[in-house]
Amino acid sequence: TQMPNNLEAFFMPFTANRQFKKAPRMMVGAEDMHYVAADGRKVLDGTAGLWCVNAGHARPKIVKAVQDQVAKLDYAPNFQMGHPLPFELASRLAAMMPEDLDHVFFANSGSEAVDTALKMAIAYHRARGEGHRTRLIGRERGYHGVGFGGISVGGISGNRKQFGAMLPGVDHLPHTHDRSKQAFTRGEPEWGAHLADDLEKLCALHDPSTIAAVIVEPVAGSTGVLIPPKGYLKRLREICSKHGILLIFDEVITGFGRLGKGFATDYFGVVPDLITCAKGITNGTIPMGAVILRKGIYDAFMNGPENMIELFHGYTYSGHPVACAAALATLDTYAEEGLFERSAELHGYWEDAAHSLKDHPHVVDIRNLGLVAAVELDPLAGKPTARAYDAFVKCFERGLLIRYTADIIALSPPLICGKGHIDEIFGTLGDVLKEAA
Ligand code: PMP
């Protein structure tokens, strides 16, 4: 592959990519558990791309489905006409869902799915004569994409502060992570469920009949793998139900097997009213996001009495044929290979391997659930991210891709990984951390 000389002049996605400018890590190929870097080296994918390539890279069945579909029906709008694939995909997704979450709206990304879900929640209440229910509640350290809705409910103030007005009437629950009380917890922490009661405090403060929805990531991924305390999500559900508030689970990361079940709703046994998903829905091949929800909410949004004249919502590429074909082949692959169950068998091994780094220099916390783990390092004075960045660069040089946010290293391999891959991930990271001492 020919590299342009001045990369910056052409294309520089992601503001966080200043490090990429310093040392471009170009990937030119990928297969199963590995990337192929521009210099021909194989790099073990410890992060499933960006938490999305759950079945491993370039799986032949998915590749073929994409190729066949683009040749057969490249595009058809789902506006005043349609095609069969989104219906088939919606029924497959609904079959994976608990209770009556059996309606699906397709978007093209997690961000779009989130903004759609927030609008749906408000529209639902309005259709029921509760037009004053417009307040939204997110969580500190929640990440819900980069749309105005997503950054408003998202708990990362840095993503908001330059953009002026946000959605009005948004509050954030406290995040549930306190290292002094739960460092090195294996799985779900015992401490912290009571923080859900802050929702009751917000209800007392605002009048609960003004609150439309609460949105949370069941496991906050992007901001450092924050595992919900035992009972926390259940408590949120109870408070929402009590006050008629809709609960949205943002499962963009936790969906499609990351916790060894289809979705986090199965893992935790807590059923929200709407689920947003993306990433693993197409195994990272073709962009797609979705909201999966109860019929009553869907109808209020899409088929309300005022209908299209008053309300239009949809994307040109909602239910895109090629994305649908990719998603159907991806769901087949997950099912045929039993990937969720198979990966669940590795959870104990994964947990032990992650926590084997406990006594390594600078490691101040390790967290894990399903096939996700975070290794948190103490920040270098005045240079947050320096240690984690250094580990990231050194791991890459040794053929391992990890991910880091601030001082937190996150790991989430494709679900096809084996024990050998897990050994390699934590072995390489461990070596790098020891050397950094
Ligand atoms: N929600 C969550 C929980 C996410 O992790 C992400 C992406 N990391 C998003 C929303 C946004 O998805 P996208 O980048 O596809 O817009």
C-alpha cells in the first residue's frame, strides 16, 4: 500500500488521534484475531477493533454476504417503499430480546441510535398526554456518542463545553466507581448499589412526572470499563418503573456477546424499555446502529396520531440492504459458532489472567466482566495518560493492540479468542508494565 507523505493534509479522523500523527500505526489487512500492519507484521487484536469485531476479522460468511448483497440490491430507501432485509433482521433481533422488546428502528451508528432513542422517549410521553415529560438523566462518565443528544446525556463534560447550548433539563447520576472501596474487584463490586438512589433524589428535586428517561451504559466501556455494583441496575429499573420514567440501556458495547450473553439485559436480568446497539451488530463490517424497544413506544414515535406531517425521523441509510445482509450473516455466525456461550467459558480464565497483573508496577486497579477488562495505572504527575500511552505504544511494537483512555487500559478481544491469545494479551502487557517500572 502506498502511503501519502503528509497524512494530516488528507484525513485525520478522531480528535484524540494526536498520537497517531506522531507514529502512524497503519493497518492494511485483518483476519480472525489479527491485524496486518503496513510493515507486514501481524498484530493481535486485543480490542476487537473498537469493541465491534466480536466474531473476529474478515469472516468468510460475512464477507460473502456483503459482496452478494451489494451485487444484488445495492440500495433501496426505506421511505415510501422498502425491501425485505430490515424486516428479517428486526425479527431476528426481537427474537434475542426479553419480554416485549420486539420493535426495531435502524440507524447507522451508536450516536444516531442514542439520539433516536432519546427522541422516542420524549415522543412517547407526549403521545400519552404527558408533553411536559422532557427531562433526561444520564450518568457521569457515561459515553453515548457524539450527537448533541448523546453529549448532553453523556457524562464527559469535556465533550460538551465548547458547543454552547445542550439539550435542556439534563442531569447526571454519579458514576459508581470509587477505587478506595472496590479496587481489584473481580466481576461486579459489592459496594455502590445505593448510588442508584440518587435517582430518587432527582425525582424529589424535579417532580418525577417531568422526567422522560434515564439512559445508562450497563457497563460503561469507553470511559474505563466501570462495572455496575451488584443490584445497581435493578434498583434503577425499580425507581424508573415507580415514576413512569423510561429506562434506556445503551448496549453499543455490551450488546452481541461481550458479557457472554446476547445483551447485558440478559446478563443482569434487568429489562429496560429501549436498547441502543451498534458495533457488533455487523461485526464491524458495515456501519449500522439500532434501537430495540417496546411496541407502544415505537408506535407513539413512528405512527402517532400526528404522524409524518408533524414528525419525520429516519436516515437515508436506515435499514441499508448491505448493512442488513452483514448483520444477518453476523448473527448467523454468532449462533452457528455459539460464540456467546463459547466466550463465556473463558470468563474465569480471562479474569484470572487480568488479575495476574495486580502486583505489577503502577497498577492501581483491575476490573473485569465478561470478556472485558481494564487495567488502571497511576498517573504520572503532570502527565496524565503518559504511562498508558507508553504501554500502548510498546504493546503495539510487540504485536499487540490494546486501547487506553486517560490512565486506563481497556481490553476486549474478539469472542473467537482462545486461552493462548489471552495469555499473549496479558503476558505482553505484563512485560511492558514491568519494564516501565
Ligand atoms: N454508545 C456507546 C456506549 C458507545 O460505546 C459508543 C461508541 N464507542 C457510542 C454510543 C457511539 O457509537 P458510534 O461511535 O457508532 O456513533
